Amino acid sequence: MKGNSMSPNTVETLSPRSLLDVLIQAGLIAVLAVFCYGVFHPFRDLMLWSMILAVTLYPLHTRLRHKLGSDGRAATLIVLIGIATMLTPVYFLGMSLADSVEHAVSLIRNDEYHIPPPPESVASWPLVGQRLYDTWLQASTDLTALVRKLAPHLKGVSMSLLGTIAGVGVGFLVFVAALIIAGIFMAFGESGRDSAARIFSRVSGPERGPKMAELCTATIRAVAQGW
């Protein structure tokens, strides 16, 4: 019968051969997606911070672009000002700490650093008074011996402190790298905004897509500015 007949295209679509091809293509796409995620995963936080900074600073970039006449110049100026703003206090803080440590080491080496003896009332403090008094008294009479005695305990504390400082340094470098990448994003801000609008339009329709893109942008800026 004519009503029960099937077209050749329908038979080909339902054939096991065509289904196998579809499964193979889906499997290859899944493998490619997993591979891409594995490559992108170490840079996920960096790219996220870069995107947040780019969206937050883009209004400033727009104002500077009208004055400088170039997207690249405006983005470069923002990145340089941001890096200089962060590096200046870090530089002076590092120099001050280095001078303080050098001065302290010089005093200890020249035996010019003296700790005054503890008052007698310290020994009468409850729980820790006598132990604190003995330690303080030893520090005032023989600081070198006290440092040698506490060296095993100070080693763990110093390693923890160095680990914390290293973590802060790595975080600072990541933020600087994120700012540089954000500058690249801002230099191509117009095309990036159009791409985001097209992606949202593809997902939620041509009418709601641009509005959703603007809403996401406004949300990121409001959160970054603490509104």
C-alpha cells in the first residue's frame, strides 16, 4: 500500500550502518571534548578571572578608547596601570622586609641585640608563668642556645610560613597573568560581545539571547563591584 511505503532516505536513516556511523561520530566528539577539557582544565581559574576582569573593566576601556582612538592602546594602558598599582606597594613592602631582616641578622651576628630580663611577676602567672619566665630568662642571657634548642620546632613553623608566602606569590602572579589576558579580551571586546550574543541567541532564541548576554554582563559587574 502507498500509505505504508517508506522512502529510501527513511530506510537509510534507520539502518544499522547509519546508526553505527552516528555512534562513532558521537564517540569521537566525546573523546575530543574530554581531551580539550583536560588541556583547558589547568587554565580554568586563570581564564575565569580574566573573563571577570575583562567584563568588569570594559566600561573603563570604552571611555579610554574614545580618547586614545584604539582598542589596543586602551587595553594596554589599563593593564600597565593595573600592574603598576599592584607592584608598587609589593616592591616597597619587600624592600622594607629585606632591610628589617638584614638589620636583625646584623644585630644578632654582632651580639648587639639584647633581650631584657623578665620581671619576677611573670613567674607567678597561672599555668604558663614559670615556663614563660624560664624561656624569657634564657633568651635574655643566652639567646643562641635558646635558638638552637627551639630550632626543630622553628623549622616546621618556618616551612609553613614559607609555603604561605609562596602561595601568596603564586596567586599574585596568576592575577597579573589574568590581567594581561583580560587586556587581550578587552582589545577584542566588540567581536567578543557579538559572539556572546550569538551563542546566547543560539541557545535561547534570537529575541532572548542578547538580553541574556546583557544580564550576565550586568551580573558579573555588579558582583565584582560589590553591589
